[in-house]
Amino acid sequence: MQPGKLYGIGIGPGDPELLTLKGARILAECDVIFTVISQHVSESVSGAVVEAVRPKGRVERLTFSMSRDPAERQAMLAANAQRIADELVQGRTCAYTTLGDTLTYSTYGYMLKILRQTLPDLEVETVPGVTSFATLAARADAVLVENTEDLRVVPAFKASMAESIEFPKGSSTVLLKTYRSRNALIRRLRQEKDLKVLYGERLTMEGEFISRDLDEIEARPECYFSLMLVRRP
């Protein structure tokens, strides 16, 4: 039997209205939809977006490890890939959803590699999604980049990275995954001049917070769904 088709779908930052029309159509039609959640997060944002399109198929949640142990992370990746493969070999169409864009710091790239090794004849279609940093700029009416400026995207998840990250003139630097490093980054940013800082958490969701005030930002509890935009024109 030919395996079912796999769709990788970026569902955007959390607002169902920011899901693309193509993504919504596919999700509504698939036999099985896999949503993703971290071990450190209790709510499934992707699950809420999927339910908003009223899918006809079954929705199943996959949990991923955020452990610093590579073996543990790989084991969970392999187990989740096998769960998807079990459905595909039955000829079912499956969707794998991920927040933001499908191939920008997403588990989808890892899963796709494993599934293609497991099922060499697998048919795949990948649908892009709205990124968190595009959303932050839009929510604040803040220019992301313009003219000849550079856009730099840095996964700043370690506090120890705060001192080494550079903010070149004529650039915007997106600092992703700041839930463990935010206050260390703020201390670094206080040492710099001519920077425009924009912070956002829970974008488009209940409890959304956006600020340019470093004192206000630093006083808040750290949040998993957070990022910073640092611009040096």
C-alpha cells in the first residue's frame, strides 16, 4: 500500500485568523492531525488553532522533550516519528502542525528527515506559516528591516550567550527563545547605545504583552512564548 500523504503546516503565532487559507483547507480535510507541545508547556496553542477549523479527522497531540540530553531528545523524536509513520502506512493523510513557520526553528525539519528515511516513497507537501518575529513587528507597527538593513535571527536560549551576541549597525536582530535568557539579555542591552528594543510575549493570544521599556520587561515573570527585536539603524 502506498503511504498516505504528509502535510507539514505552519500555523502562525496562535491566532487562527493568521493561519493561511491553504493550511486551513488541508487541516479540515486530513485524516489525522498531529499537534505539538513541549514538556514545559501545559497549553497546546497549535491544538486550539487546529480545533478552530473544525477538522473532520482525528487530532492527536505529540509531546517533545526540551531536555539538554541529546539522547533523550532523539528518543522522543524517534517515538513521535514512528507514531506518524504508523498512520501513514495505513494510507491515511496526515498533517504535522507547528507554531510559526514550518521550517524556521521547528521540530518539523527533524521529523521530516526521519520519516523520509522510514518511508522513502512518502509524498510530502510543506505549507509555510507566519513567523513570531513578523507578528511582533506587525503588532507594534515597528519596522522590522528596510532599505539595505540586515535581518539576523538568533536562538538566544542560553543566558551565557548574552555577552557574545552582536548588534551591528544597520541591522535588526531577532532574539528567539528568550524564556531562559531574557534578563541576562536586558543587562547586556543596558550597556549598549543607539538600540531600539521591542519585546513581546504570547503574541495574538490571551495575555499578550508588548513593551519597549526595559524596566517593565525585566519586572515580569519569564514567559515561554517570548522574543525580542533589537534594531540598530
